[in-house]
Amino acid sequence: MALDTGTEALARLAEERVDHRFKGLPPDADGLTVAELTRQGRNLFTGGFTTPVLALSAERLEHNLRLMETYATRHGLAFAPHGKTSMAPQLFHRQIEHGAWGITLAVPHQVRVARAFGIQRVFLANELVDAAALRWVSSELDADPDFRFVCYVDSVRGVGLMDAALSDAGASRPVDVVVELAAGEGARTGVRTEAECAAVADAVAGARTLRLAGVAGYEGEVPDADPEKVHAWLRRLIALAVDFDKAGRFDGLADIVVSAGGSAWFDAVADVFAEVPDLSRPALKLLRSGAYVSHDDGHYRELTPFNRVPEEGALEPAFRLWSQVVSRPSPEQAFTNAGKRDAAYDLHLPFAQVVRRDGAERVATGVEVTGLSDQHAWLRTTAEADLEVGDWLGTGLSHPCTSFDKWQLIPVAQTDGTVVDYIRTFF
């Protein structure tokens, strides 16, 4: 039986009770449903929220969704944003409402979350050799004729393991797979040479439970990446699809999947995918960038392709982590109550942006985050810093993928602080 559109599952999220599980929410909201709390329209700064609290900007979130929808459409790309960034079904559905073909994921648990919320197209950017997970995928495919699932293969042995597990499960629908071309020697996963790609494709052809659906890879792993090297690798990927097509490997398909695209080089993907020649079947040019949904104030602000093509627009950082100054032991030092449990720190430390006191907000001049303990941020302050115990400090974060995963329920606030939604994550 096919899953519903996800509407019922999303509605159940709104009926979840607010309690101690969710950091930063108002203590006096305990027992309310998320829907009831949302209808109250509380203010992030005056409505009883406690620090630390992570918030998403309602306006910037919508801006980013619209921008990537427009970008993909302009360049003739199908879009399957990587859902491992947020693991938030509400955002998955908003991405699909903004034109996404489906959602990319990385591991079986993430696929189960997506299916629980009615996602009908999933691209798994990994080789799947877990027999229990394959049995579950097979049962989903057999139960729902509208469910489309595509995953990587990158070895003959992996193909054999998949086929054995699916055969044991009595799979009636074959699993669509794409051969993953590695980004180069020493890169992450994927098949290193075209000859080895052909051997993997041959193995798929001999497996009753699998069907070759195309080719894919991740250009973000190109060693010492620069525009020339990334373009060259993407052209290798296209040439592999052309060679496979000439060999008749895609006979019987409705379309041929050609997929790449992280959040640092999607302009190169757009350039090269525009060069895909006519194939025997329509090409499904699938872009998988995921960090755009919240963007950030560090890693992706530096790497975004929109820096190279500013005429196409600009993403906006949508996260801000609010913490409170709890200690000011000297003129050169202060501490807030947010640390490693609350803030991403794998790529950069948080960035001090604004200070709030008595309802007024100003730039955090002379304030720098220099370190994180489990539950404290270390601040270095200069003579310019006007910072007192009790002030709220708003910080920007780097790397969305390790920001979302620290928060189970995230307020979405308008510019004036009014909270209009709460985003539930599943990590």
C-alpha cells in the first residue's frame, strides 16, 4: 500500500507535546502541542525562551528555497537536495514544494525517516550492502509502485551482496542503481577507472534484482579541486554515461540518471551537465546540493558557487544561535552558556554577530569566540566591547550539517522575533 503524501505524518508532528526534551523552549509551554505553541506566536526574545536557543530565520529560509528552485530550473536540472543536512521532514516537503524532484540521503535510517513522511523519490548517495536494510527497501518498493529509489554501486562484490540479499528477500521489483565514479585516486568512495566501472555495470547486468539506471559521483572529493579539475572530472562522468548508453546498458529505462553536485561546485555541474549530448533516453540531470537550505556564516559562505556567479543571486545564512553572558571575569574575557552541545565546531568556531540588551540589538563589536567547552563559549573582548552579564549574544555558525543535528525542535522566527513555526529533526 502506497504511503500518503506525508500530510498526516506532518500533522502528527504538530500534535507532539512540548516538554523537557526540547532545548530552549519556554518552560511554561510544557504540555502544549507544537501547534498550540505556534499559534501563540511568541517572541523569541520576550516569550519565555531560554538560552541557549537556536533559531532559523523565516525570511532567509524562504529566500534560499526560492533561489535554488530558480537556479535548478534556469539550468535545466532536476534537484534532489541532500536531506542529511537537516533531517527535517518539514523541510523535505518545503523543498519538494519548491520544485525538488526528490530527496538525497546517505544511510538506511535516513531513508526510513523520509518514507515515514511520504517522500516518494529517494536517491541514496551510498552503496547499500546491509541485508536488513535491503530487505526493508525491497518491501517498500513492492508495497508502493510509486516509490522510486536509486542508490550507488561501486564494486563487483557490493553488487553480489545486494543481489544475494534482495534475492533472499524475494524482491519482485529490481532496485535501480547508478555506478559511482570516484573523484580521483585517494578520493572517498567510487570506482577508480572506467574499465572497473564497466566491470561493475556487467555485474549489475547479471543480477536479477538490480537495474542499471545511470552514473553518478561527487565532485566535492576531487583532489586539490579547482574549476579546471572539477570540470574535467564531470566530463569524465558524462563520457561514462555516453559509453554505457552506446553499449546498450540503459535499454528499457524511462530516463538515464546522471547525478553530481554538492554545495561547493554546483555551478560547474550546471556548466557540464548542459553539455550532455542526446542519449537513447532522456537524461535526468540530478543535482544534490543540500547545505543551501540554511546556508551558513562560515564554510559555505566561503565556498558557495554564488561567489563565482553573483549575477545568479546569493544565499543567506538562516541560522543564529543565541546564548547568554553568564560570566565576565575580566575586561578581556567573557563566557556564554552555549558550547559544543549546542554549536557546530567541526569546521569553524561560532562567529559573534550581535548583542541584545533591554530589547535593543547592536553589532558585537570587539567580541570574538575563541573556544568552546561542553557548555560554555569562551569570548575574547577588546576595549570596544560593551558586554555585560545577562546580555544575549547572537552567533553565526559554520557547517549546517553539524548544526541541525544538535537540536530536535528549532524555532523559526521572523525578523521581529515572532516565532511562526518549529522544525523537528530526526538524527
